[in-house]
Amino acid sequence: MIEEGKPLFLQIAESVEDAIVDGSLREEDQAPSTNELAAFHRINPATAAKGVNMLVDKGVLYKRRGVGMFVAPGAREALRNERRSAFADRFVEPLLAEARRLGLGPDDIARLIADRAAGALNEGDTK
């Protein structure tokens, strides 16, 4: 799980976000404690706390005094929206820029994507 070159606290925050986005941590569920995260990832609890606090600052988690951290209402949808926007910036914008250079229109792009997706689905059937 540990990626070289990426701060550990960001990786911790992303792993909790992933659990929220994929539904394994639902709204109002208790999030793993900083000690649990630190033990699981074999890191300093202060580093885990930094990642968790980042999610509190974003409004993804909230603290119940004396109980722990919980997934905030609306967190999943907020994270999905954030990731959709990042996906568009990282993948769609460059795709559109290259499509413009090649003279491809929206229908051409949609057809290319549909053809590739159908091919990928068919490959999955044979495995």
C-alpha cells in the first residue's frame, strides 16, 4: 500500500477516502482510529492523525468526543464529485485537446470510447 514519493499522511487519507467511495465505510460509520491505522500501516500514529485530520478539515469525517471519528453525511457524494472533477482534469481534458488536434468531434470520441469499452468487456468474457 505504501507508495514511494507520496507523503504517508496523504496515503492514509486516500485509503480512508477509498473505503468511503467504494461503500465499505458508509455515512455515520465509525472510521478506523489513528492507532488502528498506524498499526495496520506500521507508521507513526502522528502521521496517521495528520491524514485523519485532513479528512476532518475537508468535512469527510467528524469527531464524536470520547467516541471517535465518523463518516460525515454526504461524504461519499462529495468525494465522488471531487474525484469526477479530478478525473476530468487528469484524463478528459488531455483527451479533448488531442482530439481537437486530430480533428475529432464529439461523436468520433464517443464512438472510439464505446468501441474500446466493448472490446475490453469482450476480453473480460474470455478470461
